[in-house]
Amino acid sequence: MHYNFAGVHKTLRITPAMAAGITDHVWSLEEIRSTRKLNRIIGMKDAKAAAVLGAIWLVWGLFMVLRPTKAQTIMDGYADWFKKGSWHPLRGMPSWLIRGLGATVCAGAALFFYISINSN
């Protein structure tokens, strides 16, 4: 968030958000903390999309926590469908680490839900 809205890019000499046309000035840290500013940018359509993404992340995260070996098998199948023997993030990971990653994905889902709730 800081990089996109408050960090001035050396080559561009403006922030990435300014380059994308999302904002017209460099944001202060107080503006970044303000959810009202985010609400204007996100809008209702994005709130629904954030809720859907949150649900998808939550389901996948819980699946990784509850069934880590099955999650690894699914990723193996998808990677092999794409290109036989190709690499994916869960390949060779111990199940305890997959469970930890699943918990992190669930925490990421909470952020999507936060965005969807606070963008009215």
C-alpha cells in the first residue's frame, strides 16, 4: 500500500498509483490509514469481488489446513496437466508447513472480507 500510494518511483518520479490514474497526489501515512479514502477507490462492485475472493481463499486455506497431503496432490495434478513434472509451491513441502501456509491463506481471506465489509 505504501509503495503504490506514498512511495515515489525513482524512474517515474511519481507513485505507481498516480501513474495508473488512481490518485492525483502522494498520500500521507494518515491517508493510507483512512478507510474512507479506500472506500471511494474500491466501490461496491469491488466489495462483492473481494467477498468472493475471500470465500475462495478461505476454502482453499481450510483445505490446506485440514487435508495438506490432498492439497499437495491436487497441486501436483494441476502442475502436471499444465506441464508434466513442472514445479509448484507445495511440491516437496512437509505437511506441517502446508498447514501453516493454509493458516496464512485464511488470514489473507480475512483481509478480503475486511475490504468487502468496509467498502459501503
